Amino acid sequence: MWRFLTRNKQVAAMMGLLTVAALVVVVMTTKGSEGGHAAANDEEPEDINNDPKVFSTFRLPTNDRFMASIGNGHVAANVFSDTVYMNGLYNGNKGESHRARIPNWANIRLNSTLSHIPYSPVYSLDTKEGAFKVRVDRERSIVTQRIFAHRYYTRAIINQIQVMAKAHAEPNFVRHEIWIAIQLIPGPDSEDIGFKDPVPEIIEGRTVRSTCGQTLKSEDIVYQPLPVEVCVFWTSVPDHLVAPQHGSRVFTFVMTADTNRTVAREEMIRVLQEDGEELYDKHVAEWQKLHQQAHIEIEGNLKVAKVVNAIWYYFLSSLPSEDSHQPLGRFYGLSPTGLARGGTLEDYEGHNFWDTEIWMFPSILLLYPKYAEKLLQYRLDVAYVAAQLAKVTGHKGYRFPWESAYTGVEVTQPCCPEVAKYEQHITACISFAVRQYLATTRNEEWLKHGGCDIVTNIADFWASRAVINYNTGLYDIENVMGPDEDHSNINNSAFTNVVAGYSLYLAQYVSCLCKSYYSVEDPDHWADIAWSLYLPYDEKNDYHPQYEGYVRGESIKQADAVLLGYPLLYKMNTTTRKNDIVYYESVTRKSGPAMTWSMHTIGYLDVEDKAKAGAMFSESYQKYVREPFKVWSELQSPQVGAANFFTGMGGFLQTLIFGYAGIRIHLDRIEITRPQLPPETKEFKIKGIKYLGSSLSMHIQATSVTLTVSSVHDQWPLVMNDGRYNVTLTPGMTVTLPKDGISTIRAVPWKDCKLPADIIGQNYLRPIGS
């Protein structure tokens, strides 16, 4: 999907950090400056906070694309930008579809002049509380601004400004009211939504303005015949605040947005009825619930700990709240730059790619399986459109588009028709995500309500794509593009064929699981095709050529054939795995995205080359993470590409969970292989691993690895084998895992269904199992 170089850039929707020239009492830094200091240079601002969950700085990024964001899965925004985006709100026809910009009526700034006031604000992203904070320590008061998308009142973005008066040493000192100058900067009118003139009203004693408007262009006239309406409410913002000379006061300003005017207005009413601190505490409590469910702890390596906490913060900010004051609507998935971005070409316009299922999904699945289900639900919601795409391209079943947004139609930009035409592996990647979901949840209800259908229809697509070659006795999949986008219109991509084979095998397996309520005529035909799919393999060099006809030594863009070893876990000799990793590292462009090096990290761990794994681990994040708010770039510094690149983040999380922790997901078990510490780390904990309804935690130290059982599901009691003994896992138990071996955790079989063979490249004349 990395095609920014071929795109024609549009004017960015976000204005970024605005410098406000106004006389005020509070000092604030603006873009590219430090309060009371000379203008900043091009060096990244420093994170001055030693708390692994809080990132603080005296200076904001000079490039506003690296600014922190806030969000709750319904609404999101980059801090101090003029833009709010909302889940499922797009404007533009087909390839021009992008997130629709709502003016940011929550963009409130504490105004400043910098020439003569000596105070330096501290800007902080607090991932523990899910808020961005600005603190100014003045002579007479401390001013703190909190900006957050409320996790319970999910239609609301909230600004709270607390003014706390300081005590004075002189008892007879004459005090006056404290004035704080502020300014609302919503930005220009939206070019995506035709908003009406705002209408004022009084709600809970506050002046509130509201407006409604409709998106200007439909994504597809067939699947979206009508525009989408959105309504916004916001509290009036004065040009200054007046606080008492003693004690403290909290001023609260609110913006709400929804496609339903009644919902947005009701949210405004309820938020304004809350006490300021209680309102914030309720938001923080929802964030803490997420932390209690699952989290990763890194001790001894503050930089990595902060990177990990930032990733989870940004991921969860784009995922819907589990507990919302008003019911949430349909969820439209995770795009490569999250909900706070996506109005422009360079940030992928809020579209869904394979990035979701391959790069973000696995870590989310293992720690937050309910969110994984929501990601799959998006694919179920647009499956009927995928059926039409398969039909018009001459195939059966479901063919999912390379990029999708509101309707599920293909929305790849006109600049890049080749990726839409050839990168068909996304359809198999969706099936692979389903496979992992079923392996870790055994969710029968999900199968009944669309799961059986999506798996079998994806298999039907690949069965209709594969063509028997009587000269080789193998099935070919021609005219595709693998993950490496430097090579298009190729035949028999190694990655595509293996993941397509898995989707065919999964359909056979799922047809058995679903047979009491979902009828399939001949499920074995899928497995027969999978068994005989062509698999490129060079016996002389003992490695997998990327595709049929690949010329050894030719450079590639990013991880492709190496993905056979992980995440696909395709069976191969250790020598083949090592040769794949070593060879493709030598021909991969260094300008590629971070996930390539994440996969090479895991590959070198698989072949027990710890030193090389450590080098790849550093390569996978250090040149991509931008300070001070740990925003990932798609490309290595000083280049950018997409900003806040979730795809790279997801790859990095996998190096920790599936690399150093050694977890592997199989249909009938999970394995923990040679768990070890990441580089320069003293302790590594993964809390809240979810497997078949149970909750487990790993604690990795230099000399020991332990597994603690928090809960076990009654339907699926778990037994662990450490290579010597079987141990039944019970709540409260802590067991020691071997550092140099494989521990296996499994439950009783799921129905009487034979596991798939998961092997391809066998002559069709040779029966499966021979």
C-alpha cells in the first residue's frame, strides 16, 4: 500500500499548530519556538518525562504531522489542529473518497506572546489518562489545560482549563481576579460537508451553538445513494476566562458530533450536567479499564516502554469504547493512520487495507479480542459488496477490494490502478485473520452470524482464481501482486499462494464446524486445490523465490516471501527459513517501511541468531518513531510518508509478543517458544493474554519465565505441556516455562473436525496425506 511517491498531493486538511499573536497573560509556546528562548532548530523536541506512560516536552514538533492526537473510536483529532474526524464519515466518489473534515470547534488555545514573558509551558500526552495536557506555572497561578475525547460520553471532545491560585507569602498582599485569555480556532469552512449557519440556544445555562450538514459527494451512487448527515454542537467560548483570586476553578468547553442530531444534543446536555472533575474522572476510569484488561510492561528500557505505551494509546484511541453513554453505531475499521488522520492522500484517506488484518490485528486479538471481532465485523458488513466485485471480475465468492471505506467498494486512488487490480491477497489475509480469531476464541455465535459465510465465500473466490497447469500438475494463481509492490502482474506469488491455500483449507475445516447449521456441498474440493497450489522453491539455494520467475539478486521493496515463516507459520526446514531471512535482507531496500525489519527480527529469533535479531529490532523502530509524542512515520527520518503509521506500530508489537515472548497461534493450541528479553531490557511482562476465554500473563526475566493464570473459561479448561509434564491450568496458578524449549497450551478439541493439512505445492495426482 505504500504508494505515496506516485500520488499527487492534495492540500492538507489540517492547518496544524497556529501561532496566535495576541496580548495575553498566559505564556504558551507556538510552533517552532520555545517560551523565552530563541526559535527552535530542526531537531526533534525532547521528551523530558521519566514516566513510561507520559510524554512531556517544552517544545512542540516543528512538523505538525508529528503532533499527538486524541480520540475514542467515534471522534478524533490531532491536538491543536482545525480538524475533527468521525468514524464512518467520508466524502468523495470512489477513489477520491476520504475522511470528511469537521471544523474543530474544540480547538481552544491559551493565547500567548513570547517576546517578554519568561514562562515555559509543559506539553504532555498522558497515556494513562487518555488526555493531552498543557501546564503553565505562573507567578500567581497554575493553569492546566486538558484536552480529551471522552471515553464514556463518546460523542464529545472536551477542553478543561483549570486555574489554581497560588498562596502569597505576604498576608496583606492585595489580590485581584485572574484573567486568562483564550481563543477558539475551528479553522475554515469544511470542503467536505455543507454545514448550515450555526443556531444558538441555551442548554444547562450555557450558550451552545449547533449546525447540521451533509457530505457533498457520495462514495458510490449504488451503495450510497444519499449523502451522510452530521450534526455538531459546541459551547460558546469567550475571549478570556476570569478565575477567583483564591482556590481553583475548572472551566469546561464541549463539542459533540454524531450523524443523529438528537444523539449529539443529548450528549451535550448530559456532559454539561456533570461536575468538571467528575466528568474527567469518568473518562479516566474508562481508560483504566482498558489497562486492567491487558497491557505490556517493559522494565529497564524506558525508550521501548514509552514506544509500546504510545502504540496502545493510539490504537485504542481509534477503537470504539466498550461502555458508551449512548449506543454506538457501526464501526468502520482501522486505517493505516488511525481515526485522527485520513483527510489527505499521504495519510491514506482513512481507508482499510490488508494492514488491518496482517499488521494490527494479531496483537489486538491476543489482548483485546472484542476489538478484533469488531475489526472482522467491518468485513462482514461489506461482504455483499465483495460478492459483486468478484462477480464483475469474472470470479465466484467474495473478492474484497484493496482499499475500502464507507460502502466497501474499491476506493484506491486513480493514481494507482495496478494495486487495486493485482493485490488480491487482501482477500486471503482477511481469511487468515478469521483463522486466528477462531483459533483463540472458538466463537460459535460469530460463525453462525456470518463467519461460515465469509470463510467459504473467500475460498470460493480462490478456487475460481486457481487454474490447473497440466504440465506441472499444480494449480497456478496468475496476474497478482504480492506485498512487494515493486513487482506487479506476476504469477504464483509465494505469499499469495500460501495465504490463499490457507483460506481454502480453512473453508474445509469451518464447513465441518458449521455443518449443523450451514450446508456445503463438497468442502473437500477446496482442500484439493490448496494441496496442489504452486509454491516457488529453489532447491539449489534452499529458499523461496518471491514469485515464479523471480531473478535472484533483484531488489525488493519490503517483506514478502519472508512472511511465509511468520506470520503464516508455513512448515519448512530451519535452513530454508534462515536462507529466506538472510537472502531477502540483502535485497530489500533500506527505505522500506518498519514492518519489514520487524519480520526479520522474528525470523532471526526463529533461527536463534540473537545478535542479528537485536540489530533488526533496533532497525524496526528507532528511525521511525518521532519525538516527543512517539508518532510513527511510514519512512525513516528525515522522510515521512504517512504519519502516525499504525501499520509499522503493529509490526513492532508483533516483534515483542510473537517474537521475544515467542507466542504462536495454531488452530488447536498456542505455543510459547524460547521466550526471552528484548535488547537492553530487564523485565518484560504481557498481562491479559486472552486464549479461549482464559486470561494469562507472562513475566520474562533474565533467568526465568513464568506464566500466571488469572482466569479459566469453564467450557475450555487448559492444559500446558512444558516438554516434560502436563499441567492443568487453574486460576491463581503460576508456572515456570522453559527458556530454551517450547511450551504448549491447548484445550479439548473443538468438535470432531480434522485439522487442515496446510501444505501446498503437491502434485494434484498425489492424494492429500500421501
